[in-house]
Amino acid sequence: MTTTPGTEYPFAPVPPAEAVEHLGRIIADRPMTKMTMPYGGDVWLVHRNAAAREILSDRRFVREPFRTGERVVPFFVPFPDFLRGTLQFEDPPQHTKLRKLVQKAISPKRVREMRDSAVAFANELIDGMIGRGGVRDLVPEYSLALPIEMLSNLLGVPSSDREKFERWSSSTLAVAGKTEAEVAADMAELAAYMTGLIAERREEPRDDLLSALAHARDRDETLTDAEILPIAFILIVGGFDNTATFLSTGVLALLSNDEERARFAADPDGLAATAAEEVLRHGGFATGRPAGGGGGLVPFVATEDVVVDGQLIAKGEAVSIDPSAAGHDPAVVTEPARFDIGRPDNPHLTLSHGLHHCLGAPLARMELQVGLAELFKRVPGLRLAGEPVFSRDVLTQPMTSLPVTW
Amino acid sequence: MTKENTIVPKVFYTQSDGIERVVEAEAGDSVMQTAVRNGVPGILGQCGGSLSCATCHVFLDERHADDFPPVGEDEDDMLDVAATDREDNSRLSCQLVLAPGQEVHVTIPETQL
């Protein structure tokens, strides 16, 4: 297969404006590209937004072969084994049962009720940073602290256990930097701890997610520990690093774009919702850091031949959504290279769509909105005091440091 | 095919601020799909209609109360946890599938998240 010049995929990092143009040329040229991943072999990466939505709504694409181990997950790092036991690798009907139980506990309504406590905790964290003064590291002191607090509250982890809970949790995503034995030991400790907590909640339920799951009834079935544990794990994975990185990226994007920062600081509450969506769509690009192409969300496998947007995806082939391209598709996003925190409709797929759309989406969105709004309300003169640091040692490649001052 | 079967369904979406927009739909599509495909703001439909997100909540005009199958068990559960409190005429718009020629009036709640 020959590729039209200027539409190569994957492509190495280039300045963000160039990357958006490159993605636009690919999208004009074809709906998807077959690429060989470092692990797990070939996968179709779907660039066009409409084609991506079509696939995400089509039950003929499943994840069972990854869950059973029949297929290796095509990904840029070895996909951690424990994640293959989680909800995101289940298909209906088991997926439907688990998902509904969890979604009730992490629903739009529940998250709305958590909003006031998120605002209060964000302000506590800001008080701490202002009190300490000088150059502060936004990631540990704010972006990570906020989602950890929210998720621990939601799960029902007592505050006295937070420190060890965080340490074990950080191991769940380690792909380097820790030995396999260290990771395995931390994971086992986390599993044992969570199992103990679930047992306590079975005895004495409280108003938290573990209690809700321990006492959930789906018709006549209840959830076993073996079903609850992976749910807790997947929430930890998404709820810590990913949320923190979105928040840090949002702050960095605003600090890198004077006009949008001034606009946001003038009306943080009014713009928080649209700004959060724009950070999810384009935040990484808006930081000015070079952007490349090559990689996507967790893949699916086609159970039969399916033609999508004119391209045959053959039975047994893997397919994955390229959220960078889908969020910069000129067919659905006007001026995709522009960072516009007031963009009214924002059809990005960063949190996916359909059956497997991000379980914690309501919570992540709320934390991003509150985290950005409170920070710029209290510290409108926030500015960078150094370069951000990213870790390549964990699956989510989080931002681990962002020095700021005011 | 009778004449009615060839007429496209229409959905009248009223935003919480009172502004109405009429969209021509396709028979067999839901009120949620019609909104998402036509960029009607305020209906998100994140789960694509699998009854697991409660982000396509609408208030169905009383005159259509009997035009659709009643609220199912799963829909009922999700309506309980929608961001805007449910009312007697609350529905998840992914469950409102349009028949040829059908006209439906819905009001979109203030927030879905």
C-alpha cells in the first residue's frame, strides 16, 4: 500500500499546528490506517470522527479475545494483565450488568452532590500552596491531590489509609522503574487491602461505592469480590493519573495561551464546562509541546467482516480509535487547531463513546471544571516557573511535575 | 406503503431557555440519535444508547405520553441518577424510537452532567 506524501501514519512529533495539519491530510485521504504496534501486532487506527463513532456503537466489535488471552492487546507497551480482568474488557451481557451497577454509584447526580466538597478541597489545597509560597509543584500539591481525595471518598478509603493506598495504586500502572516483583507485591497488597475493605462494607455498609457494590443486587445476583475488585482497580487507574494529567495539562495550556487565560480568569465559572471539554480535545496541543501521531484507545476485535466508511475491517482484525485525529477532524470541529475554551459543541472522543465510554467521565469532568475554575479564581496571576516533567514509566505517561508561581 | 410511512418524523427540541428547534429525523432513529447527529445541544448520549450514562435525559411533552413504550426497569434506574431531577414525564431519549411521520415535542433539562 502506498501512502500519499504528507499523510504518513504514524508520524514523529512536530510542532502542534503542523501535527493538526498532518492529521487533516490523513483524514482527507482515508478513514483509518493499519499500523503495527510495538506489542500485539497490527491494528486499524481510526482517524475520522464519524467512522470512530460508528465503530464504538457497533456490537460486532468486542474485546473478548483480549480478556481470554487468545490475543495480545495491540498497544505501545505491554498491557498490564490485571487490566484485562476489568470492566473495559468485558462484553455484553456481563459488561451491561457490572457497568450499570457502577454507573449508578458514579452517576451525574452523585457527582453533582460531590461538587461542593470538591470545591472546598480544591480551596484547601490552594490555601496550602499560597501559605507555603515561592515556587510550588502543581502536580503533587493540586492536580493529583484533588482526584485522589475525590476517588478515595467515593470508594470509601479511610483517610488514615490514604498514604499506603496511594503507594500501592501508583504501582498498578508501572511499566518501568519498578521491578516486576515490586509491582506484583504492591498489587497483591492493594488487592488484599481492598478485599478487606469490601468485607468490612459487607458487614457495615456506609455511603460509599464499595458499600454500594458489596450490596448491589442485579435481579437475584450479587457481586462477588472477584467482580468488585477489578472495578475498584479500573477506577484507581483512570481516577488518579489520567484525571491529574488532564488537569495539569489544562493549567499548562492556559498558561501557554495568554488570550485564553485572560478570558478564563475573567469568568471561570461561566467557562469551566466548555474549557474542560476543550482541554480534553486539544489541551496537549495547546501546551505548544510537539505532537506526533500513532496510537489510540484500548482496541476491539471484529467478530465478522465489517465495512466502515468504505474500508473493510476483516473478521479477527483489531481496531482502535485515534482520539487525537478524531478530535481534530475538520468535518466536525471548526478551526481544529485553535484552542477555544468557549467552543459550544465539542465532539471529541478522548473519553471514548458508546458502551465503553469512560466510566468515571462525570467525575473526571467535574474535577477538571472545579480544578481549573478554583485555581484561576484564587490565583489569577499564576505563571510557569519551570518546565513540566512527564513520566514514561507508567502506562498513562502522566505529567509528574509542573513548577508554578504567582 | 401508505403516505404516512413516507413522511419523515420530526422532533421539536425546546432548550431550558425556551428556544425551540425542529429537526427532521429518520424513522428508526431515536430522539437521542437525532439530536446528536444534528448537533442539538444539551443531549449528550455518551453511552450511545446502552442505558449506562443518563446523559440524554428529556422531558417528554404530555401529549406523547402514550406514543412510546413505557419506561423500562433499566431506564427507570438511570433516570433516578440523572443530573437534573426527574419528573413524571422524564425519559431517556435513547429509548424514544421514532416511527415514520411521528412528531415529538421534548424539553431538554438544564444540565446532563
